[in-house]
Amino acid sequence: MPQDETDTEHSDSGYAEADLNHRERATLRAVSRGDAEITCSSEPDLFLDGLACCDQGTAHRLARAGLIAPAYAGRPGQRVPAVLTDAGQRALAPSLVGN
């Protein structure tokens, strides 16, 4: 259940850019730039430019929705590069037009 009017629920399929809130789009854009790391865990934490993302709830939702993922498998808790999945690229694509 959403926690407030800016929070949204997402499923693993059919995630459209229109379903993303501003913070989720910004987080996906940050991951797409290539400076993000993610921990290998069931609730992965996201790091941007070496610093912990200020909204781990958003990071968890994006990972559960299959929009971001580790670039490769690592040890539990290990930080590895984060990447957009194909679904993440499709969800973000409309907001990249004109940028």
C-alpha cells in the first residue's frame, strides 16, 4: 500500500514510465549514468557516486519491480555495479526523449 500521495505500488510487469514518480525516474536516470552500485541481497541497497542513496525504499521498489539489478552475481552483501534492466530502460525511455 502506498505510504503517501507520492508513493506508488508497482508490479513486476507492465511498468510504464507514467507509473513512475519523479524520484523513481531520477533514480533510474542516475543508475543509467553508470555510477551506481547495488548490494547483492533480497532487499538491495543502492549507492550513487559511492554514497548511500537517500531513499532506499525507492531503490527496493525499483529492484522488486525488476527495473534495476546487479550487473553480475556477487556474494551476499557485496556491492556490485547496478544496471537498468531491459524493463527499466523501457520504463525510462519516454522521459529521456528531449534530454
